[in-house]
Amino acid sequence: MKILFALFLLALTASSAYAQCKFVILVTTGDKDDAGTDARISLSVSTANGKKLVIKSLKPWGQKGHNNFEKGQTDTFKGSGKCLPSKPCRMLLESNGKGNKPGWFVDKVTFTQIEQKNLSQKEKTFNVNRWLVRDESSGTLFVVVDDCAK
């Protein structure tokens, strides 16, 4: 009986550690000339203890047929996966730098996690306010926003 109870507790712990969540990501492109991009954009968010969600391309999470990442526009991306155990505090946003108009000016990214079981939410806005492009002042196709120490 003790073994059965121990197995039940182990299963209960494992199931809560792998709870499923829905994710809603809002990406705002700046309102500057040539701010939009057609490049592939990837996103990774992580918690202070290093648990992370990696999205290799945001496009499949967006609306079909919608032209994402255009000047002054906020785009919505939705998906699901394993929940992060705590509020994310670090973000890596990256462009592959390809396609027509690969440069991109990003204003901000808002990440929301909704646990499917109890509908609890964790939300974090990452302020970016910079170009992701090789030939501008930043000179890089990625940005890391790390608020974990705050």
C-alpha cells in the first residue's frame, strides 16, 4: 500500500511539473520608416532558474495569411506547450536577416502564459526599442532583454 501511495504522489508531482499552458505573444513593430520585416523571427523566453520556452519561428503561431511584423503593427501569436514554472524574466528575440526588407525595428514583446488547468496567468512585457539589422547602429540580428536581476 505504501508503494502504491508513493507512486500516486510521484505521478501527481510529475503531472503538475508538466502542466499544459496556452501562450499568447504580442509583438509590436515600431512606427519608423522601413521598420517592418519579412524575415523569420524566433523567440525564447526563460525564467530566473533557466526553464525556457523556445519558438523557432513565430509565423506558425500567427494568423494564416496575415502579414506580420509591419510598421506600427501589433501582431498576436498563439500556441501551447509545457508551462514555465514561474514568470519569465529573460527573452531572446532573433531575426534570420533574410527576405525582402530584413531589417526590423522592434518596440516591445508581451508574453502571457495561461495554465489550462486553473486558468492562472503569468505576464511579462519586454521593452526592446531597437533595430535588429546588421547595417544599423545595433549591428546584430538578435536582442536579449534580461530583467531577471530586477
